[in-house]
Amino acid sequence: MNTQNTPSAGRGGLLDRPRPVVGGLVYSSAVVGLVLVSFLFSITVALISSATDTPVADLQATDAYKHLSYLVNQLLFLAVIFAFAFSGRQKPRDFGFRKVRPRYILVSLLLAFGLLFSLNWVNGLFVQLLEWMGYRMPASQLPSLEGAGFFGVLLVVAVLPALCEETLFRGIILEGIKELGTVAACLLGGLIFSVFHMNPPQTIYQFICGAAFTLLAIRAGSVWPAVLAHFINNAVIIFDSKFGFLSKISEGGAIAVYIVSAVCLVAALAYLIFFDRKSDRKKEGAIKPFLFSALVGLILCAVVWVANFAVGLGG
């Protein structure tokens, strides 16, 4: 018996299945839970609106609503993670929280800086394509960054998503798709991460980030560098929204930032792809077990993505 495919044989519970199946089930569970939580959250807001005679739009404009809209998703992800760990009697190191060599911290910093700036043009071109099709970008839903609210936003938009999403994707799920081979695992990791967010304007950028973070986690043998890169990506956006430092950079300074960012991205990817290949995996299993168990989640993500796109067209 392949113990890699049945890592918890004899323990009982969820993990008494091949690991790709487990990864797919976790993915579908997270998506179904996310849709249900969003639905229940909307119903709750509608009930509060009715009880207080306050328009829903006014409630949605409050900081409390915006904070909770981010927080409930992260709580759902935590619930899925703990359910997985409890069912399989898994410890954090079993799904990625292992010691990491210092060089991968450096690589994660270079990768985060490179992705955030030098790939803006890729995302920009895709947004232009959507706008050409009639799509209108949604307004920012960040809560107020004034006073202590800044730290609340940092928690629910940067800290918790980095920990929870990376635990799911570069921890639990990655353990189930590694056997597809390094290249296939990275491409699949980027795809499922991208559609999971159901956010049309960010689709391409999130695919690239998802694939790059997957490669980083494979090479490091740990989820920590991906957590750091993810946090930096989100935190820089929050800091810029608060302080506007990017808009204050001169045209020449902006060009220099993009050039340095591109060099960092190329250097990080070149190292991970061509020089650090000890962790390369050849294909050891089929993709079908994962896709079949993840199918419900993938279909739901596609439906919501299309619905969000349609809303943007109607806006």
C-alpha cells in the first residue's frame, strides 16, 4: 500500500482516503462553507435592516459590516482547518507548519516585492479587457483606516487571510496534489486559488500568485514563506491605502521601483525553478481523484465568478 496516498491509514475519519481526495474534499468544504456563510450573513443583514428600519445599503457602508464581511470568511476557513486536523488527528507540521531555512524567507520577500509591482501591468491589461467588455470595477470595501481601525483592517485583511488561506492551499491541499508533479501542482494550485476568490478583476494576478506561492511552499517544505509573501502582498496595499506612499513616488522613482521589482521577481523564480530542484516531484498519481472530490467547489466558484462578472456588467 502507498502510505503517501493514505497517510492516516488506521486512524479512521476523513483522512482514511487517498490524500488527493482529502485535498479535494477540503477545497469543496471550504467553498460550500464560504457560500453558505455569505448567504447567512446577507440574511442576517436583511433581518437587521428590517428590524431597525435601516436601508441595507446604509448597513453595508458601516465599518462594522465591512470588518465582519472579512472576518466571517476567515472564521469559516479556521473551522475547516480545525475540522480537518481533528478528523485526521493532524498536527500543524503535518500540513505545512515546519521549520524553514532562512534563505526561503529571503526568497519570499523577493517574490512578494516582485509580484506586487512588476506584474501590475498584467493585471492592468486584464482589467482593461474586462472594462472593454463593459465591466465596471467595484468600489473598495476596506473599512476605515483611521485610528485603531487600521490595526483591525490589518488583522482581517492581511494577517488572517495569509494564515488561513495559505494553510488551506499551500498546506492541506498542496499535500494532496504534490504527487501530480511540481509543474502540474503549481498550475493547479494557481487555478484553484484564483477561482476560489471569485473576483473577476483579480483572476489573472491571483493565478500567478497562487502558482508562485505553491512553488515556494514545495521548495521550502514549509508553508511559512508563502504565509509571509501573502501577508506582505495584502499589507502593502493596506499601508498604501492609509498613507498613499505609492502615489507620492515620482515618475522616475516609479520606473526604478518596477525595474527593481522585476529583477527581484526574476531572481526569485529563477532560483526556485532552475537552481533549487531537490524537491522536484515527478508525476506519481492522477489528477482525477482530486478533481472529482473538488468538483462541487469548482462548480460553485465558477457560478459565483460568473454572477459577480454579470453584476459588474450590470453596474
